Amino acid sequence: MSFPFPLPLILDGATGTNLIAAGLPSGVCVEQWILDHPQVITELQQQFIAAGVQAIYAPTFGANRHKLAGYGLQDQVEEMNLRLVELSKAVATPAGVLVGGDVSPAGILIEPYGEATFEELYDIYEEQIRALKKAGVDFISMETQMSLADMRAGVLAAKSVGLPVFVTMTVEENGRSVMGAKPLSVLLTLQAMGADAVGLNCSTGPDLMEQLLKELLPHACVPLIAKPNAGKPKEENSARYDLTPEQFSKDMERMLSSGIAIVGGCCGTTPEHMKALCDRIKEKSFVFPSREPDAFAAAIESEAFFIGDDIVLSPPIECSYDLSDDLIDIEDEQVNVALVEVNTLEDAKILVENAGMTRLPIDILVNDLSVLEYTLRNFQGRLLVDSKCGFEKDQLYEAAKPYGAIVY
């Protein structure tokens, strides 16, 4: 797929730690504090632009209905996003710099981990992203994400309003998010859904992030993003981190040379860090080879599956309340794909709730279009859809496309 902006793309550095250093108190609504002290964010973003970055993030990170409800501001989603983007566009537009609408995790858990539904999660993202579209952002950046459900909902919402969407997740030292999401699974799922760029932010310093992203490079058909911290905090709860601008710039240049096409900074990165990077790469060129997507790469949140074209299906498995045991048991057979019959909405719900138990990719056999749509929308990963479903091929492809599913 074609990327909408020139590469490499240099993003800005940290917002939060720089605001803390400028006086942001704890326990307040950050977005409201910014609106009450607009000169702080505009001065910071002017410094990033002067450093040479090509895109800044509007300070809209937590400006969604659920997060704002904690401060009684849930009815001001559109107004706050419009005003916050206006602050960033006022400094970015004259300089010819892009503005991204920054989007945090929604802050709710969906079934089976919480009580919310996927549609409720989607509605939170869609409301904020529609406001960001109205405000005139150039792209959506979903940052510091931990759940594949959140990431999928945000991508669907961004695509619904026609905006490019970047997604970066944050991981623990084990290389997975706190929800168990694996970066490779996230990449395979989101790029198939039409995400424009995928990667990591926050989490770590450049070294571990580079290692994790290099593992993704052979499978990426979209640009990869690296927005690491400036090392580690010098003291607990400190806004100051231990990597100097010079050290940070060397590490980020190495990432660009390895094929990671979009870079910026997260916690602890100052305008000085970004200036050092921009100055270092000013006269250099980088090559970012295009890759074809894996034809048969399926995923659940915690695992990726590379099947090849030699697919051996299991006997059909019913969506009973024993489905988790059935998915585990099927691993002992000489098959490489679990074929699951999904006949009703209740079947679809059982599959979605138990899919995390599988150690094989899942191919679904469905004969009702509404059941197929529900399954594809709510399955957190990348499914195969059996061509023996009772629909025309065109119908199958049309249903599968928004969710990146593979019609087999």
C-alpha cells in the first residue's frame, strides 16, 4: 500500500514529561490544563518544529469521552479536541509541518476481560476521531496502546472518516503488552485492516525497541514506527531521562538505517534530542524497501501464524461451551488450521471469548451474513474465512476486507 507522506518521517518528542518539567501538576485533567495554559504547549511545539521535526502531535491524548468523564468533562469531547488541535495547527501550518491527532487507549475493557462491548469501545474512538477529523488533523496517531481490541477499534474508526492512521503499542520487558498483545500479531492484523503505519512507543529506550522492531521488518508491508523513551528516568517519577541528545540521535539514526521509516521520541525526549537527530540525518539518505504482505498470515492477540499455501483443515468444530478444550485438543492432530462452524450469534460470541486458547489459526465456516459480520468485527486478530461459506465470493471478499480477514 502507498504511504501518504514522504519517508523518512520525523515525529516530535515527548509531550507529557516536557509539560511536567514546565509545571503540569499531578491529578489534573491534562487537556484542560493545556487549554488553561496554552502558551506552554505552543512554545514546546515551536521548539520541536525549530528542531526540524516534520510532524507534531496535537495534545489530545486523553480527550475521549471515558477519560474526560473522570473530570466531569465527558460532554466536551468535540469542543476540547477542536481547541487543542487549533493550538497545534497555529504553529504547525505556517511551518508546513503535519499535525497528528493523538489518541490514547479508551480506558475500558471489553468482554471477556470487562463488561463493555466492542461496539461501546468503537463508539468512544469514533466520537473523538470524528472530532479530530473536523479539527483538520492530517492523520490519527493511536499511541501507547496495550489491547488489540482498542487498536482495531481505532483503525476502524479512522478508516470510517477517511484519515490515515498510525498505531503504536507499548510493551513490557518481555516484548508483549500488559494485555498479552504480541507486536507481530498486532502488525499482521492492523496492516491487513489498512493501518498506514505500525510500531512501538514509550516502553523502552532505543536498544530494546530496535530489537523488537527488527523482528517485524520481514513481515511489514507498511512503515514501522519507533518512538522510544530517552533511556530510563534519572530518578523515580522524574521527567529527566538518562540518554543525552547525542546518544539518542545515534541510536535513532541506526534505526533508520535498519529500515524503520518513522521515528520520534517519547518520555524524556526534549527538543534538544530531536534537534540532534534532525541535524545528524540532514544530509543522509535511507532506503525503505517495499514488501508484499504474507498471503496466509493469521493471528490472535497473543500469537501469529504463518501457514503457507499447504493448508490442512481440522474436522469441523462446533462452537459449544467446550470450544476452548476442543481448540487445545486439536493441536494433537495432523492439521495446521482449526475449522470452526459458526452458525449463530451465540456461536460467534463463544468463538470470540475462547479464541485465545488456540495454538492454530482459525478458519470459520458461516452461512449467515449477519453472523459473519459480527464474528469478523469482534474477533481480535486475523481470521481465515472459508470459501465454502454459503455466499458468493464477492460477498465474502466485501465482508472480509475491512477486517483484514483471509478468504480461503
